[in-house]
Amino acid sequence: MKIEILGNGGTICKTLFCNALEALRETGKKGRVVLVKDMKNILRYGVLATPALIVNGVVVSAGYLLSSNEIITYLKSSLT
């Protein structure tokens, strides 16, 4: 599983990154979390608001700071 956090690397993006790590750990699934700060890569997803959460190439959320519990919900739905 690949989880990408799109943003400028500020506090909110780093918090979302940590929340995504925690969510991945709590689900017990293997994967990696990557912080993407390059604007070309961000725009390729069509995201206009950051931070954005991408799970396996699919935009899950944009413009919101999700909690680890909210991310777990998305991870579980993407696993089924």
C-alpha cells in the first residue's frame, strides 16, 4: 500500500503524515507513507487544496487534516 501526503511540508502536512503512519500501523498493513512537496507531482493528481491524502493512487481527501481514525476508515475501505 502506498500513501502519499501532498503539500508544502508545513505543520499541517507533517501532522497528516504522522496520522497516516499511525493509521497504517494500527491497521497492521504493510506500506509506506511519502510526503510529496513537488508542485508538478501534486498537480498531476488534480489537487488544488492541500494537504491531500492519496491511497494507492486515488485521491481520498484534499484540504483537510484527517485524524488517524478517519484515515483508518479510508484504509479499510480501500483494502476490501
